[in-house]
Amino acid sequence: MSDLSTPPTPDGGALLGHTRAFSRDPFGALERWADHGDVVRLEFPGETFYLVSDPALIERVLHDADGRFVIAEQQRRAFADVEDHAVTTAVGDRWRRLRTALQPAFARNTIDRYADGMVEQTVSRVEAWDDGEEIDLHREMRYLTLDILAETLLGVDIGGNEDVVLDATDALVDRADPRRPAQLLPDWVPTPTDRRFRRKVAALDSYVDRCLAARQEGSRGDDACSVLLDAHDRGELTGEEVRHNLVALLLAGSDTSALGLTYCWYLLSTHPDAYSALVAEYDEHVESKRPTAESRERLDGLRNAVSETLRLYPPTWNTMRQAVRPVMLGGYRLPEGAELMLSQWVLHRDERFWESPSAFRPSRWEDERDRPEYAYFPFSGGPRHCIGMHFAWLELHLALATMIGRVELDVTIDETLTFAPTLSLRPEAEISAIVRHR
Ligand code: HEM
């Protein structure tokens, strides 16, 4: 009888474990390792991870009601000095208090009211592009999602300060890249990446302080900034918590959606038939070139294309959890502190649940196949699922529809599309596009 107490460990080097294979081809390596079993043990210098690739086990971990799993130490480290007091890094009662304070800003009816603002910001950005101009697509999508977020959900004035947020995001993402050799150094050893990180985060902090000071004076509504400041006035949040949560929303709410938009354009540009079908659908169903929260219901093809994009290129490619005490999972005993990788990338490409998983086929969403819920979880799941999920779905639909109605983007990329395995699924090469106004 096989020993079920320890999960299988795929072959790795004696000294560096699975580091070399991961550095060379991170996503291919994860897919191959997942073939070894539903729970697989991976060794990196000073760290052991457990890759979990069975949807039912992922569901058990994410919906855990017994307090056996919390967000991983690795995630708290990645956001250290930026979001230590934010919902993204908190655990236990503190997390519940912060999530409850933020929740009113994410109510469904509040989000739907942002539809006009989302379309407005997209129209302004598209109109700023000249016919025939070459744009840095990913960067433009980052500006767009940041402008939408600031103007609607956050209620802060971003005008001219976009680069402060983008630079801090880049510095955070670079610092968290697991392939960075300096990851092996103790935290107290300063590196150029750390120094750049501190500079960029100081600039972001001072911008956020200015935003909060301005909002403290002005009127309040039900946007996220108001909700945070109201909770502070009632004594439910500290000043530090208000600041770090605003930072968390600025970073979490723009980078991910921008990747979704970028990859959707990339896929449409490389699949002309799918693109033409969306243009025809748009022309048939959207009057006066202005999509609304309601016209979204009629754009089935667009919804399928977005779902398929988030399947193939999930902006958050991995969700981490940590066992707070020894646990049994999938028949294996995992030690206290075990760090679990629940990888969207791996599950979204698992042949057990997806036919031709690497093909872009929006039509696969037309008839709901019977597949386990956690074969697809771009926004994670359970009580800690993405708080911005409804906002993001609406934004992706409306921003894409608005763009499809006004421009065609001919996307080019110098090399094949590869990704950095850092906090989000970022393209390693620049993705540019030639703009043609319709
Ligand atoms: C396509 C866009 C997006 C994707 C794919 C995405 C995905 C995710 C995922 C996978 C998580 C991790 C949940 C977990 O640990 O189980 C998360 C958390 C979070 N997201 Fe998003 N997200 C997106 C957009 C947004 C937006 C627009 C906002 C806010 C405006 C947002 C705010 C957050 C916050 C605050 C958390 C932490 C929630 C908590 O720990 O309670 N996200 N997101």
C-alpha cells in the first residue's frame, strides 16, 4: 500500500529543488507538476509549497469554516510596507472588521450606478488616440482602469497622478517576483529594487494622504473613500487602516482589470472571426454608440469572450492559503504552516474540465457544461473572494463594448506572449496596438 501521509514530490534539483524549472518556464512547470497528483509538494530554497489542483479540495480550502486556513504569510510579505493595515493582508477578526467596513461601497446597486462613468472615461481615452497611432496597449489599459476606478468607486481626483500609482504598482510587483535572485537574501539587506520600492511607495503614500485630506473637507457619498472616512469618524477604523485600504483598492482594482482588457484585445486581434462577431453583435444591440448596464445583458458574445479571456489568462494566476494547524487534505497530512498554491492558471487549463484548454473559444461558454465550480475561479471564492468582482465584470464589459463601438485595435507583440509569475499575470514584452477609428 502506498504511503499517503506525504504528497508526491516531482523530480527537482538536489540543491535548489524546483527553482530552476520554475525560473525557466514557470507556468509550463506548474502544469506538469500538477499531473503528479491533486496535492503535490514543491521545494524552493527555504520554502515548501503544496500545489492543490483538485476543484473539490480548492473549494474546501477557500470555504473553510473551521479557521484552518488563512491567507499565506507569502502574501503578507509581498504587500509589507504598503498594505499591512489593509483588508488584503488582514486575518481573523481584523479582516472581518475591515471587509465589513468596505462592503457598502461594493453593493450591487451602487456598482451599477457607475456604468455611465465607466463609459465616459473609456470614451475620453479612446478619443485621445489618433487614427493610425501606435499605442502601448497594456499601459493605456492601466491608465483607463485607474481613471475609471478613481472617478467612480473611489471618488478621488487622479488627474495627472496616474504614474504615481503605476510606478508604485510596478515597484511592488518587481519586489515580489519570486525569480529575483535577491529573494534569497535576508530582508535587512538593501537592494536597488528595495530602494526603488521605498521611493515609489513614499510618493504613493503622500498622494493618498492628499486625496484623503481633500475628501475630509468635502461632501460624502457611498463611494469607497466616503465609506472608509465615515467608518473612521465612527471610531471603527484607524487612520492607518483608512490609508492602507485606499492604497489596496488603487492597486488591486486597476492592475487586474487592465490585464483583462489587454489580453481580451490581444485574443480578439489574433482571432479575427471572434472579433468580427463582436462588432456585429455590438452594431445590432447597442444604440447611439453608448453601452449601458442594461445593454450588457444583450451582449452574450462579449460576455463569453471576457469569460474565456479570464480563463486563458487569469490576471490573478495563483491564490495562496496557509494552514494554521496540521491538516488532512486529499488524504495527505500537511504540517502546520503549510503554504498552499491554488492556481487559477493550472485549473483553467486542466484537460479534465476543458476541451482543447489552450484554444481561445468563446463559444464554449454558450452551453454551460457540467464542470466543478472551482475549475474556473478568476475571482477566487469563499468569504474572501474578490470584493471588486461585480465592479470588474461591469467595467470589463462596458470598457470593451465602448472601445469595440469606436475603434479597431491591431495588436502586435515582438515575441510570443510570455508572462512574469509575480503578483499578477503580467506580459513580459510590450504589447502595442495600431488604432483605427471606426
Ligand atoms: C479582472 C479583475 C480582477 C480580478 C481577476 C481579481 C481577482 C482577485 C482575486 C483572485 C483575489 C484573491 C481572493 C482570495 O485571496 O481568495 C482578489 C482579492 C481582492 N480584490 Fe480583486 N480582482 C479584480 C478586480 C478587482 C477590483 C476592480 C477591485 C476593487 C476595486 C478589487 C479588489 C480586491 C480586494 C480589496 C481584494 C482582497 C479581498 C479580501 O481579502 O477580503 N479587485 N481579487
